[in-house]
Amino acid sequence: MARDTQGTQATQSQASNIWTQVESQPMEKIVWGRLYGKNIKIKSLGTSIKPYKIIYTNSSFCVDLNNDEFSAGRGEANDLILTLNDLSEKILSRISKVHFIIKRANCELTNPVYIQDLSRNGTFVNGEKIGTNKTRILQNDDIIALSHPTYKAFVFKDLSPNEAIGLPSEITETYYINRKLGSGAYGLVRLVYERRTCEQFAMKIVKKNMLEVSAHPNNNQNDPVRVLNEAKIMKNLSHPCVVRMHDIVDKTDSVYMVLEFMRGGDLLNRIISKKLLSEDTSKLYFYQMCHAVKYLHDRGR
């Protein structure tokens, strides 16, 4: 039987064209945040190489954020160029060439959103000045003011899942709540960021009712009062070989302990992952543990 090579080649060519068309279509970028105008009316966005979608309403506007960085200021290289069409001359004169940058690494919703102040006269978040060349973490509904805390220009909307639901305001006002690091019998551990310093911590959430259930009449190791007292003792310790207790928030149902974030995990996991530790490494670990124990004993712990 003769093969229809021309028909086969035509079919392959059509299939190739279809795949070429599919591959050539740009992937839609994830919108990870929005910037709403508050006391500012923007006529148009800058002619940046990064395309942004701007949506106008009767009273304001919003910009979809879908790139790693978004800059605003008087300079023509910004994604949002502020001009006399948008601001009065008095306010515009206080706006820097690049006033601030908002960024989220790799546009990943699991990463925090940072705002960097690059201005002379200040960028403010909820009335607090960030400081020139300093950075802080933005959270949903944060208000951004330019050059003066009373000139509230923008409202930031975070489109990532809210990991802070159910947590007390004492925590959420200070820390940005990120992913879960682990869990145990009495609670879980989450990665958190101090909003003003952007420093990472591990927040251990201990449920008091779980401690009470597990407590034995002849053993008060899991007594909630004892756990809280030990946490307060840890907060007064400072040694390179002892995990630092940064903050404690005691609530009716839970104790929130904000600890130094140890990226390498615990010693047991290190031993399991390595399978075999060298003699030099084992001596170093043992030496560090002895130093930590001596430090604790010297302080009656």
C-alpha cells in the first residue's frame, strides 16, 4: 500500500503551526496587588516598558500590579509618572524623581510585599514615615501618603490569601503572617516578618486548651502558666547558641511566641539529612551545646 507522504507532511505542518501559535501567545501575568487612588487623580500612566492596567471610576482609579516592581515619582522612567495634571504645584514640588517602589519577588503570592522609600520628603504608611532608602512591609488596606502624613495618596490592596485571619491585632499590627513552617501536638509554627524592620521570625502558636488536656496531675510540664513563665525567662536570654525569644503575646486561648528564625532546622533533621556527621562537625555541635548549657546554668536556668 502506498503512503500518502504529502498528506502526512501537510498534517504535521498544520500541527506545527498550531503549537507555534499556542507557544507565541503571551502568558497572562498574575495580578498580585492593586494600588487605588485616594486623594489623587491620575490622568495616565507612564510610558514604561512594563505594561500596567489602569481602571478608572467616577471618583478614582486603580492600577493592577503584575510585575516584580512598580515605581512612582516625577521622573519619566517611572511606571507611574506624577505631573501637574495629577497634583498641585505645591505638592508636586515635594515629590522626588523616584518617590517610592513597591515590589514582590517573582510576583509570588507567598512572598511579602515591600515598599521602599526613595524620596527626600518622605513616604508614609498609615501615618508612619518609612525613611529614605528604608523598606517596610505593606499589608492589605495600608494607606500610602506622599511628602506629608496627611496627604493620603494611595490605598494598597493585597490579593494574596489572608494568612492572618483569627490572629489577635497585637500580632497582625506588628507582623506580616506568612506560610506555615510546621505543626505539632500543641499548635503550629508560622514564618512571620516584622513589618517595620522586615526581619524574619518563627512564630510558635501554642493552644492552651491542648496543654490543659495533655497535662498530667503529677506532672505540670505542660501547664499553661509554666509554659508562659518559661517563655518569659527565654526572652531575657541572649547567647549565640540559644534560640532568641523576640516577643511574647499572651491571649486567653493561646500563647504566641515569636522566636529567632533558624533556617537550618533542628539538629535531629540535620543529622537525618546528612546521615553521617564528621568528627569535626560533631565536636563543634557538642561544643556549642556545652556553651549553651553553661550559659543557662550560670543564670540559674
